[in-house]
Amino acid sequence: MEPGDEQCPGGVCPPSRSAGGRHRRSLAIVLGLTSAVAIVEIAGALWTGSLALLADAAHMLTDVGAVGLALFAIWFAERPAGPQKTFGYYRAEILAALANALVLFLVAGFIFYEAYGRLQAPPRIDTVPMVAVAAVGLVANVAGMWLLRRGAEESLNIQGAFLEMLADALSSLGVVAGGLLMLASGFFLIDPILSVLIGVLILPRTWGLLNRALNVLLEGTPAHINVAEVRATMLRAPGVSDVHDLHVWTITSGFEAMSGHVVVSGPVDRDLLLENLRRLLRDRFGIDHLTIQVEEQALRERHIVE
């Protein structure tokens, strides 16, 4: 057992709160804000007969679902670890991020579908109240993005909710701009053209989120960590002659884990060596959860020969 493992049930020491959990309050505020605005936009769509505003309300409802899912995933992820789930439920946050990415793809598909229909038959709508209600939605989305901006840098789950807000902010902006242009020109094809542009802007960000979530689920190396650099850093520790069977992966956003074998060439204080390695890897790469097996050079060579 390594130093400090006796303080953690089952030898597992995850952080006290996930990256997403540190921003729970911001998520709760955004959930209340987006829920209220979604209701306003639905009422505005029924009042004005605007399909664009109704689509924007649907996008806002996806924000409600994404933020609600993020809060649920954070609550679920912070359930205590046990013998059957030694890392607890931290991966629930990554599953929520994956679900958010899939929802964003569906939203983009909905935008393209609606745009196609409007290109065939551009709707006639009451543009003044449509612009006013869409502007309220735009302000709400910008406020939500501002609240989530820091959490989006730390958590894939919150990043998914942030991208949902961004997608809807672009949609609201398109509705406002389209409404003003239609009010001035009466050219109703502006609406589907803007919808297509919005969908095109959503897809690259969604693809990036999906790739990052899948990389975590497939236990790929975190994008910000170079395994060769990790190995080189470990080799710099006094007494270390070789490092092999090195693996680095992500449990959830902001919680990286590493396992590996360290070969020593002579007598060494193993407790001191492990402490040095922990400090080096924590300070250089932010890796807190380590599983390191120390091997003697002679035994390693004998094992290879056999």
C-alpha cells in the first residue's frame, strides 16, 4: 500500500467535489432563468405565429434539459464510493456530456429540417413582437453563458450546457436579425437562410465535445497530457532507471489518474521515492490519483529473461 492510501476507502482518493460540482449554484441560476424564458418564448410564438420563435423556444427547452441533466449528473456523481463502485459515480458527468452532444446534433438536424420547410414556403409573421421576445431570449442566453463561462473550462458536463446556451444565443440572434430584416424588406426567405447558418455554427463545437467525451469513456490519454513527458519526468526522480506499463486516463473532468511500473537500480527509500513522484506528477501535470509499482532492476531483468 502506498503512503496515504490508508486514508481512503478501498485505496481510492477522488477529489471532494467534481469540476462540475464546484459550479452547482451557477447551473441552478441558469436553470431557473432558461425555464422562465422558454415559457415566455412559447407564449410569444403562439401570439405572433412565428415558427422561428417557436424553434428558438424549442432550443431554449434543450437548454433547460441540458442544465437540468448537468445538475442531476453532478448530484449523482457526488454519491459516495463503495465496494462495487470504487470511483463512485464520477463517470455520470461524462455520460451527461455525451448526452448533451447528441442533443446538440438533434437540434442542428431540427434547424436544417425547419429551414428546408421555410425555403419551400416562407412564413408570414408579426415581426415586431417576434423581435422583442427573441431579444429577451438572447439576453437570457448571454447571461447564462456568462454564468457558466468558468465552469465550461473545467467540466465537460458544464461545457455541454454552455454550448447549448451558445447554440440558442446564436438562434436568438438570428431570429432578432431576421425579424428586423424581414420587417424592413418583407423578404421572408431570410429566416431559413439564417437558420442554416446557425446549424453550421453548432456542428463543429458539438463534434469537439463528442470527441472529448468519447475519449474519456474510452480511457484515452487526456488531451493536455503527453505520456512521453510523464515518463521523462518520472525518470528524473533520483534512483529511477526505467518506467514501463505507463497509463494515464481521465475519471471525470479535472480528475486524472495514472498507473505505472518504476524500476530502481539500487537501494532506495521507497516511501521517499513515491512521495517525490507524487509531487512531481501533481505539480507538473495535475495528476493526483497514482498507482505506482516499484521494481528492482535485478528482479526486472530476471523476469525478462524467464
